[in-house]
Amino acid sequence: MKRLAIGVSDFKKIIEGDFYYFDKTKFIEEIIKDGSEVKLFARPRRFGKTLNMSMLKYFFDIENREENKKIFKDLYIEKTEAFKEQGQYPVIFLSLKDLKASTWEEMEEKITIILSELFSEYNYLINELVETDSDKFKKIINENANLSNLGRSLKFLTKILYEKYNKKVVVLIDEYDSPLVSAYINGYYEKAKDFFKTFYSTVLKDNSYLQMGVLTGIIRVIKAGIFSDLNNLSTYTILSDVYTDSYGLTEEEVEKSLKYYGIEQEISNVKDWYDGYKFGDSEVYNPWSILNFLRFKELRAYWVDTSGNDLIKDVLKKITKNTIEALERLFNGEGLKQNISGTSDLSKLLSEDELWELMLFSGYLTVEEKIDHKNYVLRLPNKEIKELFRDTFLEKYFGRGSKLLYLMEALTENRIDEYEERLQEILLTSVSYNDTKKGNEAFYHGLIMGMGLYLEGEYITKSNIESGLGRYDFVIEPKNKTKRAFIMEFKATDSIENLEEISKEALRQIENKKYDVSLKQNGVKDITYLGIAFCGKQIKIEYK
């Protein structure tokens, strides 16, 4: 029985170590047939980007041609016309996935180190260089080069390799956007953008030594920023209709692996948990989760436990009523119609305005339907992602303890006085003064709705839906109609003295506007009405 290469992204190590391998070498053939000089592939993390880049490195590398030829034995690419390209080019392979820093000064230092390590791989060339090139080369290795020279270092390396082999160079840059995302999160994006614009464009544009450039990342190309000067770039995202099964696993590949490990009977459950991603016209499974399931044979969230959720956590901090309403619809299995522009720069993409586009490209949402070239219906892909949304949001406000469990038990068991006490405690201990200081009803609305995510499974939560003579704020409706439902109306005030009266007013509004009509029509008989008034971190609930 072959071992499973969990966390191993070196192609040669997987093949020579006789690990189970999903043959993706058709990707090499497609790359060769693709006439574009520079290609960027945007896919979610842990979907095989680094492994595919490693595969390209070993395939094209001229330095170890004969040795590398053996590792493609019996794979798809060996039987194709494209195999004649094996071992024909010098290759530069640079991974930036670990290039992250809290300040620009720290980032500068790490750039210097990572390029020193890259140039050290070609140390054997130094004695063949003319004196000026040799001095420049040594400065980079010894970490003595200034930043402006480092910005042009990749083009310099392609020149040297071309002169050595008399062959144009294949440049592979893995996770090109990792340092840019780090720069955005830590507040030095403009400085990083200026450096990497030079770093990428000098090697990829009008470079007579370049055979082909391939880049990978999570976020699609930022045309207004990093790549604005590149006119030779083709971008392939999850919305593209080519390379659709080069990343992620097809159902056929998953079924074959389950059969190999003797658990083919689990295909239906595996599909519910890890399938659902749509790349172009292909439906694919999350490969990281599949590998872990094959190993542990337990249905649970694997992908969401890995690092890399910083972007989503950062955006979820900016919770609004609209965001939670949209999340609520997604949790209830509804699609979310969104405009996916494809023209944003990085800083805008990480704002709340384009939260859903970020989530789509990061793998937290998928396409249910393409309406036209800009408008799509999005949905949650599977159970694993559903758990992430719920847990990330709830952990942000309630931590990992039992506070939320006890709060929601008090509500669903109709112990409203206890519910009020526990909700008051949460507001005092877990919510920022900055969230509540302006009597922001939308914040309170979003917070209470977010708690409703905890009830997903037994209840359906709805907000701002027309019923009776108006639109209620929030309803928790049981799927089992013999259980109790809850109607909530929220009001915010700047006056602590008026808190009780405002809560009574909210309760009267539920009754006067007959918000219970829809629930009664759905066969729910037991209904609790809650008027909830907020003032800063203080609350008052009137109920009936």
C-alpha cells in the first residue's frame, strides 16, 4: 500500500518515495501547447500549486536532464509528443509562499535572504562569469546587494543562465502574491507594491532570455498594480475554461483513490464534505482534504485547520448586517448573486465591498451559475467550508468556550431571562466599545444573526423578510414545526434611561405589525416575541 504524501510538495520526492500520486502531468502538455509567454494560475491554497510547479521544474531542467527523465516513467506525459521538451531549458524556481513579514524593513531583510539562497543554487557558475557579473553575483549571495539591484536580480540570473547553456530560461514563481498579502495585512502595501512591480516586470517583460514564465497565487492578477506593464500575460483563474482539472481532484481520481485504499463506500459522504468546487466547467474536490481523509478515514474539516485564513478573518472583523444576511442565505443553501469584476487591485479586493470575490478566489465560495461574463451566483461548496464560516465567526466573538452554547440553549429552551443575562455578559466581555459606541443597530443585528449560525441544522434563520404588515428584523424558525420559534425586533438608543421603554416599543411593533403571520402559515404554533433594545454594551429584553 502506497504512502500518502501529506505536506510533501516536491514532485521528485513523491515519485522516488513511491507515494500515491494523482497523475497531473497532462498539465505539462497543456503548458507547452499554450502559446502565451507568461502564465499566471490563481487557485486556492492547498490545491496543488507548489507540487505542479515542482513538476515543471523537474521536467524542463537542463542541468539534471537524464536523472529527471526517469521520474516521469509511466506517467501521462511520457507517452506524448510534448515529452521531447523534457530537459531542454535552464530553470529558475522561486517560491515566495513563506515570504511574510510584519514590517517593510523585515520584508527587505527576508527578500535579501531568499534571493541569496536562490543564487547559491547556481554557485557553480561564478568561475565562468566576467568580473562585473561575478561581483554582482557574489554580492547577492553574500547579502550585500542593495534593494534596487535585487529588484532586477531575476533578469540578471536569466542572462547568466542563457549565456551558460545558450538556451532561453523557464522562470517559475510560486505564490507570487504571498508577500503582497502580508504587506496589506501589516500596512506597508505601497512599498511592497513598488518593489515587486520592478521585481516581476523586469524578468517577465521584454526579456530576450525568457523562454516561459509561470506564476501561481491565490488572488488573480492585479492589473492596476503589480502587472500593469505586462502585455504578454495570460491569467487563468477558477473562472477560466482551460486548465480546469489541473488543480484539485476530479471525481474519477477520488473514486480511484478511495477504491485503492478500500473505502470506496464512502464516496457519497466524501462528496458532501470535500467536493463542490467548480473550476471552469469541471467540478473538483479539495486535494488536501482528500489526502487527509484517505489517511485518517474520518469525515472532518482538514483544509480549514491549515494556516492561511488571515484574509477571511481580517474581513470578518468588519462585520455588518448585510454581510451576516448574506452569510445567512448561504447557510440556508441559497445562492448569492455577485458581480465579479476582475479589475480590482489588491487593496480594494480586501475591502468589505469585495468580500465575496475574495472568498470565491480563496476557495471559501464556489460558482453555482454563470449569468454572464461579470455576474455569477455563488454558494458554499461543501460541509467543510460551512463549518469554517460558522466557527471563524463564532470564535471571533465568543472564543472557544461554552458561552455561546449556554446562551443558545437558554434561548431555544425559552429561558429568556437567562438569555438576557448571558447576552449581556457577552456584550460586556467580548465586544469592542468601538463596535457599539454609535448606537449602531446594524452591528447588533449582525451579531445576533451571527449567533444564529450556531443553530444551523435544526433551525432556519431569516432577517428583514416581509411578513404581516411590515418586515421583521430576525426570525429563528424550527425545521421541526412542533418546536418553538422566535421573532426578534432590534432597536438601538443613545439613552440608557430609555432602554426599557425602547424594548417595550420593539415588542409592541412585533405584535402590531403581525410579524408572526408567516410562521403561523408554516404551521408553527409556539412563538416567543422578543423586543431587544441596545445602548452601547447595555441591553434590555421585553418578551411575550
